[in-house]
Amino acid sequence: MSNTAALEHSWTTGLTQGLPIAAGYVPAALGFGLLGANSGLSIFETALMSIIIFSGAAQYMAIGLITAGAGLYSIWISTFLINIRHLLMSASAKQSLFSDSKWKQAVLAFGLTDEVFALISSRRNKTTVFFGIGVFLAAYISWVAFSCAGYYFGAFFPDYLQISMDFALYALFAALLFPAILKYRMALYTAGLSAAINTFLGIWLSSGWAIPAAMAASVIIIVYVSSFKQKKGGQP
Amino acid sequence: MNMLLLIIGMGVITYVTRVVPFFSLNINRLPVSVQQALQLIPYAALGALLLPGALRSPPDAWFGMLGLCIAFLIAFTGGRFTAIICGTIGLLSLAAFFIY
């Protein structure tokens, strides 16, 4: 590998290219820290979630479920269900990377959030695991630091900022979902059906169970209906 | 609830879903219907997480509706992850400044 090629795939280049992700995490992480503080979590618990879990969707969901009074197992099951997507992302990211030692891959795997994955897999050429680790570090430092900042300083934000920060969780979900439903019709159907079932089940069930139930039901229905359509010779 | 146990468990579960494909899981060997289900699960998760929660977020359903509309418009005009989050929170702050 020539020097310029080596530089293109170095972890410092990854760190620089990860800056847009780090910037996108700022409001989401501030919102998470503020939410942790408002939900009665300690700074230790809030920071530990960002340090150990490093998954915005799972962390936000967990705080929502904790305040709704959900139990340990229902939160763990929901965590698994919302993170199943990573099985596919990691499998796909692996194809975008030059093979490397197992421990380096294991380090990168910890940091493969939706956005880190998207950046690595949207590059035209294969890249190194070290480049990926650089992207991961930029995202991780921002996520952890601004979670803590949100916890401590969120209460000092002016009211109008605090009100909109409460919505940061949904802005994060929307940022992950909306580009996909504009591109894939199946994503639109699945998300719409799941939202409808969840709204309906929410009348009787706590959200700790309504959300996983709605996810499972909507996916089974959509897969079943699309297989039926394919047998009939219709468009999938 | 034991918060430490909850957090460590969530961390382990999240890490397992991210690391397993690197070492053992060959997605291509699973039945097509299972592959399809796996692909759709994230959208099902996000759909259920977004609604009705976004409309029940304080201060009221109109504010939530406004937030969703802003996020959708930014996505519709080609905005990606960072633009959607920062744009939505920025414009919502502006709206909240004038309304509340």
C-alpha cells in the first residue's frame, strides 16, 4: 500500500470523517442526558448507559420503559428486538472491510451504530478496520460527553430548548426511519402497520409489551402477505 | 429494579447483536422468509417507537405532529441523519420560543 492509500485508510482519517456523525449525536445525546436527569437516574447510571450500551434507540427506549414501570426482562427483550437490525448491519459491514485480526474486528463491532455502519458501507471502496475504529471513536466520544453534558446542563437550558429536547428521542427515530420509508415501500408498510398495532395494543398493554408485540405481529403479517403475493405472481 | 444489572445486560445484548455476524452468523444461509423478516424488523421497531409516543411527548400532540412533519420534510428534501436531527430540534426550538 502506498503512503497516500495508507493515510486514506488510517484511523485518524476515520476520526475526521466521523465528525458529521459526532455533530448529529450532539442534540440526541444532550436530550438523552436531560431525559436521564428528568427521569430520576443518577449521573453514574446515565453515563454508564452511554458508555456500555452505546445505542441511542435502545437507551431512549429503556428510559421510556423504566418510567412506564416496565420490568427487567421486558426491557432486555425490547433491547434485543430493537437491536436485531445490527445482525444485518454487521454482516454487511464485514463485506466492506479488509479482513483483519479478530480482536480489532471485535473492537469495531462495539461501535457499529446505525450511523457508523452507514458511513463505512456507503464508501465506494473497501476500507480498513482501523478506519472504522476512527469513525467509531469520533461518534463515541461525542455520545458519551454530550450525554453527561445534557445531564448536568440540561436543566439550565431555556424552556423553549428543553421542550424541543424532549422531542430529541423522536427526532432520532425519525432520522433513522424517514429516509428509509421514502426509499423502500416495504419499510413504509412495516413501520406503518407496526405503529398502528402499537397504538391499538397500547390501550390495554403497557408499552413494555405493546412495542415488541407490535413489532413481531407487523413483521409476520408483512412477510406472510408478501410471500402470498409472490406465489400469486404479483410484484413483491 | 437493579439498574446496574439492567445496564450491563443491555450492553451485552447490544454487543452480541453487533459482534456475532463478524464471527459466526452467515445470513445468506438462513431461509429467505427469515432474511426478509430480519430486514424489516428495524422499520417495525422504529414505527412502534415513533407512534403513538411522539404525539404523547410533552407539551402536546400538536407539538409532536409539528416535529414529525419537520423531520419528514427534511428527509423528503434529501436530508440525512445529522440534518434531520439538528434541523428538527432547531426548528422546534424556534417554534417553542414563539408559542410557549
